[in-house]
Amino acid sequence: ILNEKDESQLLQNKINLFKDQNEAFELASQLRKEQFTARFLLQNQRILDVEQQLSSLYTAYIILQNDQSTEDNLRESLLTQLNESDYQSARHLNDHPDTIEEAKSS
């Protein structure tokens, strides 16, 4: 059987233990919160980096697409000129068959 003083001391020890446990729980909660915040910030930075990379890739794609369109237009123009030249040469040779004979004899 405990006397009043011992019971009081035991109760005080339990109170102190509860306070220590509560403080440890609060510190652990604060640490988890700080870890979450750090991870969240890091993840946001990664997302921003990926967005920037995606934007750069899209810009590069647009530039390449414009370059390709320019090259396609040039190729089409050159092909049109080549076909026109071939047509003119064939027409000339058709209109002047003696030109072929002159070319063979020289």
C-alpha cells in the first residue's frame, strides 16, 4: 500500500511521462510535416522543370515544322521548274526534229 506522498509522486511521474510522450508526438508530427513540405516543394520543382522542357521541345518542334514547310515549298518550286524545263525542251525538240540530227552529227 502506497502512502499519499508516493501516490502523488507516481501520479506526477505519469503526468511527466504523458507530457514527454505528447512532446515526442508533436516533434514527430512536425518532422513529418516538414518532410512532406520538402517533398512537395521538390516535386513542384520537378514538375516546373518538366513543363519547361516540354515547352522547349514544343518550340523546337514548331521551328522544325516551319523549316520543313519551307523546304517542302522550295522542293515543290524546284520540281515545278524542272518539269517546266523538261516540257520546254521536249516541245523544242518536237518542233525542231533537225536539232536532234545536228546534235548526233557533232
